[in-house]
Amino acid sequence: MRVLSSMTKSKIFLYFCLFFILGVFLSSFFNFGPISLILLSIFGIFIISIPPFSKKKGIVVFGFCLIFLVFGIFRHQLIENQFERPELENLKEKKFTLVGQVVEEPDVRANKVKLEVKVEELKSKILITTHLYPEIKYGDRLKIEGVLKEPPEFEGFNYRDYLKKEGIYFLMNYPKIETLEKNCGNLIKSVLISFKNKLKDSLRKIVSSPQSGLFEALLFGEEENISAEWKLKLNITGTRHIAAVSGMNITIICALLLNFLLALGLWRQQAFYLSLILIFLYVLMIGAPSCGIRAALMGTLFLASQHFGRIAKPERLMVFAISSMLVFNPLLLKEDIGFQLSFLAVAGLIYLQSFFSRILRKIPENFQLRSSLSSTLAAQVFTLPILLYNFGQISLVSPLTNVLILPSIPYLTIAGFLFSFLGIFWEILAKILSWPGWLLLNLVMKIINFFSRFPFASKSFKINWVFLLVSYLILAIFVWWLREREKLRFLKY
């Protein structure tokens, strides 16, 4: 261990995290037998403990890295094996009467509702599609009678793997349901969901549709009340992220929020900590969904990089956050596009925002125009390849549309929460105070509507995995070149 003392602990820990992530990545695409894992582990232990290898710093660190690589592979396979349960295979397409508890807030759609139910007999979750009424809430304990079905695989989309990361094994469509007990869930989670629903009810009383639907999506990440027409417009203009609790959305909002607080005259340290408080209050208010917590964590990392600068090595914080999340759920790396977009957006902001800010230095900082555009471009450059690979669509008007609407997002978010909260107690006053937010949202909607009408606004084409890898390889080389140039500029200075 004396050998390791000459290398900084943070750098050693960074290597361990990177090899753990690499192990999860490799196991996500390739099968590793137990013999190969045992051999890799033995080799790692051998070069750590046997002279003369144990006296060479680099070799010792590499030996530990191999062990973390094996740990990443093992952790992923362990979760995969937990999902592959042969005893459940014989239950498919058979009718059963089961007892379970609703463990997430019901996903209410226009004419149906989806419930995540943890079934006691199966020790697993199933996804139930049922009617809107009678109303079922989080924490209700149910008796369910229906046919268990395996999630299907569609063309280009494996629904089974998508649900697997959430621990859902079976589907059940329109079963017979009987409520056995009410309010059996976590008390804190129940209070948060109840509070959010009160805010939503207040919002719908104060603001009419379609503005209420967009406000609801902006505040809570729920798109159920957005019409198909407006969803299409958001897709065409590349602004769909404002209607989702995503890492891409929150990291951009973090950047704008920090700049907004600084513009108000706060010291950088005050703006940093107040931004953290506001972001986590936001996540708590929307019910603290897992995607929101992940997005807030990524946004916090961006704020930390802005606050501490290069000395804090924000990329190390990002790697640590990624590896921490993969320890709990290694299936996220391959199956969760939101997870991928989260850390890619943060990486873009860390590595490219200053680059775009220098390129756009002739753009004035009035109304945070330069900061907004540089943040948008940095995040979108890093997320574009993965978006094209998964969705096959690119918005050509996205940068301009985003730079025009993003400065208003923090104001709309804050205003929306304020008047919807006030509306719980005093509806008339809330309606009066909602007018500035309503007018600002109308302006945002007019901008989106205007750009969505351009015939060249959006183009569709699909890329394969080779192009995806080449794209990120080119980005990695470009980022390395930028950092080397920064070092030279610093030395010349």
C-alpha cells in the first residue's frame, strides 16, 4: 500500500470507477462465464501481491482496476440473473389471483391508467393497465385477478428490457381489481404525491388549456394533458425536453438559474447554494421520481463544476455519480436513454460550454442570450448522436428556438409553482398573479408554433451503431484537443 501513497487518492479512485463502468458496459453487450471472471480476478490479485509486480505503482493500480472491472461485470450479471427467474416462465399466459401493493404514483392517461404493483406471491413487480374508475392511488393494497403476459418486443424497441430496469416482469391488461386496504405506502412519499396533486388541481383551475397542459408538463414532467398537435410541435422544434424531468432539461435550467441569480447581484457562493436548494426543492415538489433525482444529481454536478472550476475536476464528480447509480442499478447504462442523456448533457456543459461561449463572444449577454445559446449548443452537441440513434430525428431549428425560449424557463417554473401553490388557499389572487406567467408562456408557445411551421424545421434519418461510436470518438478527440490547447494557452500566459 506504500506504493499507492505516491499517487493521489482521487486519481486512483477515478480509475477504479472508470473500470467499474467499463465492466458494466462490457457485460451489457457480451456474456462472461464464471471461469473468465475467476481468471481475471486471480490475475489482478497476482500482480498486486507478487513481487516484483507489487513494487511497481502502475502495475499495482492496474491490478486493482482489473478487480473493479470484474466487480462491474459481476454486478451487472447479478441483476440480470435476478430478473431471469425460470420459476416464473411457466406463469405466462395463465390466469391468477394475486395480492399486491401500488408502489408508484398511478400513470393516468386519457382513457386508462397504468399501475406498478409489487406482488407478494411473485416477489416482483407487474405493470397493470386498467380503467380510470374506480380510482386507485399510491399505497393501495389490491387483489388482482387476470392473465399474466410477457412484455412484447416491437420493431426497434425491446419493451421487455425497458421494463426490466424498473424490476417489472409481467404485464396484466384490464384485470378484475378489488381494493383491500388504503394508504399502505411510505408516508413521506404519500404526502409528496398528495401535495403535487393539489398543485395540479390548483393549476387547472387558474389556467385554461392548452396553457395548463404545458405548465403541468413544465412543472411536473407529465405530458398527459398536452395535445398530440403540441407534442408534434415540441418534437419538430427540439423543445420536447421542457416537458420532461430529464437531465438534459435540468442541467440547462441549472445553468440558466445560476446565471439568473448572479444577474440579481448575488455572490457566486450564494448563487451556488441557493441554486442547489431550489433544484432539490423542485424535485421534492414533483414527488421525487427516480428520473428527477438522477437529473437533479447531474444538474448539481454541473453547478459544482461552475462553482469550483477546473480545480474541482467536475469530470471526476460525474464519473463518481455515474458509477454510484450503476452500483444500485447497472441496467441503466444500456436500457435507460434518460440516464444516457443525463450524463451526456452534463459532459457537454462541462467540456464545451466555455468553447461555445468564446465562439459566440460577439453575442451580447443581455437577457442571458450568450449563456443560453452556449449552454444549449454544448448540451445538444453531446446528446445529438444518441438522440439520432434512438429516435432518428433532428431539429434544424432547435438551437434558435431553444435560445429564444430557454431564458424564460426558470421564470415560468418559479411563477408556476408560486401561483399554483397560492391557488390552493386563495384562487382569485392566484388568478391575478398568474397573468405575467400566462403571457410569458403564450410568448413561448407562439415562438414554438412559428418555428414548427418551417418546412425544413425537422429532418428524419436513422444512424447505425458504427456511426454512433465514430461520432463520440470524434467528440472525445475534439475535447482532448481543446484541453491541450487550453494548457498551451495557460503556459503562454
